Amino acid sequence: MIQIRSSCPVLLLVLVMTLFSHSLPPATARDTVTPTQPLLDNQTLISSGGRFALGFFSPAAGSASRYVGIWYNNMSARRVVWVANRARPVPGPTGLLSVTANGTMVITDAESNSTVWSMAGRTTAPAVAQLLDNGNFVIRGSAAAEGNYAWQSFEHPTDTMLAGMQLGLNWTTGLSLNLTSWRNADDPAVGSTTCPWTPTPSYTCPLRRPARSGAAGRRTGAASEAPASTTTTWTTAERRP
Ligand SMILES: *[C@@H]1O[C@H](CO)[C@@H](O)[C@H](O)[C@H]1NC(C)=O
Ligand SMILES: *[C@@H]1O[C@H](CO)[C@@H](O)[C@H](O)[C@H]1NC(C)=O
Ligand SMILES: *[C@@H]1O[C@H](CO)[C@@H](O)[C@H](O)[C@H]1NC(C)=O
Ligand SMILES: *[C@@H]1O[C@H](CO)[C@@H](O)[C@H](O)[C@H]1NC(C)=O
Ligand SMILES: *[C@@H]1O[C@H](CO)[C@@H](O)[C@H](O)[C@H]1NC(C)=O
Ligand SMILES: *[C@@H]1O[C@H](CO)[C@@H](O)[C@H](O)[C@H]1NC(C)=O
């Protein structure tokens, strides 16, 4: 009787610990790329709140072509919202996404030792590239203030508008940000459908349309962070896996 009573709490504790350990995020989850810690083809960044993931992917089934993209982390059908190396995939699982100390981000192919994609962010060392929970991939100095980014994917959109992203002309940089569709569902290269911003007060893009609810998109609910932008996910892609 005494034995049973004393062993029960131990069993319960073991059970609780087992259940709890399964609900913990994997210890490997990280949201940054640093000069000392690049991202390999078989690794993924997960944003702090778990909403977005960034990594290498192949859009076409059975294809060896690898692209670096951002997708919703919690959807079983991958819904890619941003692609880095749209025009030039890595030909195999040998890609490496890295950031130099001064903020230059590159995708290299370790097999051929060639640079597939790069962009100069330029920041004060040491630089860090971080996937934020709103889906923005940013480069900043590791001590930089919030919002002080050397480069951000939100200023280089692909075909999807996320809450916090601003299309149209940035009067500071003079850059006009447009959405451009994928060439087709298997190829994220710039397709024929572009959606340039035009300087009219009531800008509407004739080609954009709300994404399908469910699998393809939804209100992203970050309106408080982005008062001046839409909170609906838009896409110009006609079809996505
Ligand atoms: C990931 O890829 C690297 C380089 O190709 C390899 O050394 C490592 O073992 C791989 N890790 C896993 C978990 O597959
Ligand atoms: C995915 O995450 C979003 C944002 O956190 C949430 O609104 C949505 O319900 C989630 N979807 C699934 C299938 O869990
Ligand atoms: C940044 O670092 C890379 C590699 O270390 C170097 O090639 C490049 O010139 C540097 N750029 C600047 C602006 O310092
Ligand atoms: C890759 O290229 C760099 C710069 O061109 C060179 O320093 C390095 O030795 C090369 N590595 C291999 C494995 O070819
Ligand atoms: C315009 O670009 C600058 C520099 O990248 C950025 O700080 C600012 O937030 C942008 N403005 C808008 C309205 O997006
Ligand atoms: C956006 O579209 C306009 C009009 O087609 C074009 O002039 C501009 O260069 C585009 N912006 C970018 C960043 O591609």
C-alpha cells in the first residue's frame, strides 16, 4: 500500500515530464543567420513566434533546384510568400545562405563554389540576418535599434503582400515596390504579371486579388504594427501548390 502510494507520484511526474518535453520547441530552432552560423540546405529558420519559416525549398516535385524562401510555418501545404534567388536556383542540396560581418548576404553553391545571389546590406559589424515574426527578413547590426535595418525583404517583395509591407513609391529611397507573379507554379522567376504602383490617390492594382482563404492566405492580423498598410494577404499568383 505504501509502495503503491509512493510510486504513483513518481510515475505521474515521469508522465508529465514526457508530455511537457514533447510540447517544447526543438532546441535547434533559431531565427538568425550570423557570420559564424550560416544556413545550410537542410536547416530552417523559425521566427520567434513560430509564424514563419525560412529555408531552402524546391517548388517543383522531384526537382533538384533549390531556392531560399519564406513560408508560413504552420501550414501543411507550403505557401511561399517570398523568394530570394528567384532567377537562379542552386542546382542541388549544396546551397549555403550566409551573411558577412558587414551585412552582405549571399547564397553560394558549395559544389561549384559560385555565388548564386547576393545583396549588399551594409551595416556596422557584426551583422545579423533575422527572420521576424511578421515574415520580414532583415539585416541589421547586432546592436542596432528595432526598425533600423540595413536591408529588409519587405522592400524587395515577391508576389505576396504581408501586413507591414508597403508597396508603391518610397519617397526616401525613390524605390517603387511592385509585386510580380511567379512564372508558373514550379518556377518563382519573375513572371508576366506585374503589379506596378501608379501615383494616384486611390491606387488599386487591377491584377491583384485576395488570396484564397485557408490554404493561400488570410488576414495576417498585424495591423497595429502597420497602421498605413493593408492587413490582407494579396497575391498575384494564379496557382500555387
Ligand atoms: C546537413 O548538411 C550538412 C552539409 O551537407 C551535413 O554535414 C549535415 O550532416 C546535415 N545534417 C543533417 C541533420 O542532415
Ligand atoms: C497559422 O498561424 C496564423 C497566425 O499565427 C493563425 O492565424 C492561423 O490560424 C494558423 N493556422 C493554422 C492552420 O494553425
Ligand atoms: C563586406 O565584406 C565582404 C566580404 O568580407 C567584402 O568583399 C566587401 O567588400 C565588404 N563590403 C563593404 C562595403 O565593406
Ligand atoms: C572558393 O572560392 C573562393 C573565392 O574565390 C576561394 O578562396 C576558395 O579557395 C574556393 N574554394 C574551393 C573549395 O574551391
Ligand atoms: C522608405 O525606405 C526607408 C529606407 O529603407 C525606410 O526606413 C522607410 O521605412 C521606408 N518608408 C516607407 C513608407 O516604407
Ligand atoms: C515597379 O514597376 C515600375 C513600373 O513598371 C518600374 O518602373 C519599377 O522599376 C518597378 N520597381 C522595381 C523595384 O522593380
